[in-house]
Amino acid sequence: MRIGIVCYPTYGGSGVVATELGLALAAKGHHIHFITYKRPVRLVHYQENVYFHEVNSEEYPLFEYPPYDTTLTSKLVDVIKYEKLDLLHVHYAIPHATVAYLAKQILAAEGIHIPVVTTLHGTDITLVGSDRSFAPVVSFGINQSDGVTAVSHHLQKQTCEQLKINKDIEVIYNFIDFKRFRSLDKAHFRKAIAPDGEKILVHTSNFRKVKRIDDVIQTFKIVQEKIPAKLLLVGDGPERPRLERLTRELGLYEHVRFLGKQDAIEEILAVADLFIIPSENESFGLAALEAMACEVPVISSNAGGLPEVNIHGVTGCLADIGDVEAMAKHALTILQDDSLLAEYRARAFEQAKKFDIGVILPQYEVYYEKIISKFQAECAKTLISQES
């Protein structure tokens, strides 16, 4: 198949999943065309069957902000037409689903027809909950898509509850590539971080308020008062300056390292004893899955799709949003017993294998074929109706 993939090229989960999906499809012989305003962060090496089309927004005195939606639409029309794509897969509903619809209408006027699959990742839906002005546009874009997928059952349910949706939403979970995310021997790195054998806790995110990194720090404070421990905070974002001040005020700064954005997350997870993700909302919890693939148990909130990934008492523990006392208690239970920690590590790894890219990728291929076949049948039916 010749597939176009539209995504945000940043460090966020939707862009990572879209890129890794495209690369895996290309490795199986599909021709993948990424269409976005910047090269995706995971698209770093040349790979056969992978093409990148950059969307350039020109500066005009008339516009306070460059009209990205319009330039993306034009680029989609160009790529679909001249690369003869079989299917367009857009990740994140805002604005990609509606842009895809507009591109389809422009192409249809020229007799070119292409099915569109939209994958919902989370904040494209939860954002609507706080700003209803998005709802009509998002609902329209989803309903005009030929296929719709969500990354968890929770997100599927939430979408149908919050928006007026008349489409079936297929749940296809996010995935993990075990060729990259696996347990590694990084004893020298661990010694540098924890020279006296301290336990190492890790959190990764984009440092937004919804991630509740205050809770990570407060949980760590309780843990550190009971056992020697270090905390690694990976990522960057608007909350970082305030969080750095918080660690100083709590007297934790010497035990906490802010590592900034890191590409080789797997090398940091290799030295972790526990991963903490106390988010207010997570549609799936890709960061938790990456940790579990590296044999790191997870302490998480019970928000969103996290309980579908992190199984309480099996791969780690769940707690109510904001309950740092419970999270700290669970963390200490696991960290203070090395044999129990080893059991959690093993079970986390076994759970992660259910999301192996080798398991999830064929689900996308089958879904693509289903949507293309249905779309072609509908087009043929319409043509016959017009001729008669």
C-alpha cells in the first residue's frame, strides 16, 4: 500500500506513535509518505520506502498567524495526487481530520478519491471538554473520516460521550518496539546516578500541568525520607522552572536530576527501579508501556487508559489522582523488597509483550484493507447510481 501519514512532529505521544507506525509499515514493504511541517523526531535515519514532505507556511503581512491548515491541505492534495496514495492516515483530530476532509473534496472534484483513517490520541478529544467551541469541528472531522481508531477503550468511550459521533471507533492500542525498548546493562550509568546503591525513580513527560509532576516530586519526597533514592525527571516544558524551585524548597534538589529532552529514553529506563506517571488524564500511557518493556514496574494514577496498560498489583500499582500518600506507600512496598521488585519487573515485561509492534501492526494492516475495500465498494456503487 501507498500510505500518507499526517502527524505532529514533536515529542508528544501521537507523533511518536505515528512515526514508529510508519517506519514499521515501511519495513514490511509499504510506501510511507510523512506529511508535516517538520521532520518527526523519530524520523532520524534514511529508510527504504519512507518519504518526507515538508509543509511550508509562508509569511504574509495580512495574517497574524500563518494559515497552516490551508498550506497542509494544499500539500495533501499535491502528495495524494502525484504519489498516487491508496490511503491517508491522520493522527490527532485537530485539525488533521477536517483538513483531510477538505483535501478529499478538492481531489474529488478532479475525479480522485481516497479513504481517510483518523486516529484519536487523547487531548484532541479531552481538549474539547474544556473548550466546547472545538466540538462541532472535531465531530464533523471524525464523522467524515472513512475509518476511525482510538488508542484505548477509555478514549473510545470518552469520545462517544463527549461528541456527536455516528462512526464506529475501532480500538487499536499503542505499541512498543522491543528492538529498541528492552532491559539493558547500564551499570556504569547507574553507578554515576546512584553511587551508594540508591533506588532510582524515573518520570518522563512534556512537563505540562496535566502530568501532575508536583505529585511525582511529593511522592518522591515521602519515599526518600524512608529509603535512599534518586529521581530522574526527563523532558521539558512550561512547568519545569516552577518544579525546579519546588525541589529546592523541599530540600530535594541534590537528589533530583532534571535531564531535559532525551532521545535515548531506553538508556535512562535501563537504570530505573520504578516509573511514576500520576497524570490527571492519559488516553493510553505510552511512557508507562516503554518503562514496562524495559522491565520497570509502574506507579500510576487510575486515569484514562492507564488501567488498561498498568495492572494493579501485577505490573505496578494504581492510585487515585493526586493521592501521593498512596503512591508513595505502593512505591515503598515494591522498592523495600528486592524479591518483590524482581517479580514486578518480570510481570511488567510480560504485560508489555501484549503490545509488541509485531502484535499491533497487523491490526492496522487489516483495518486499512477493510477501509479501502469498503471505500472502493461505496465509490463503485455511487458511480453505478450516477450512470443509471
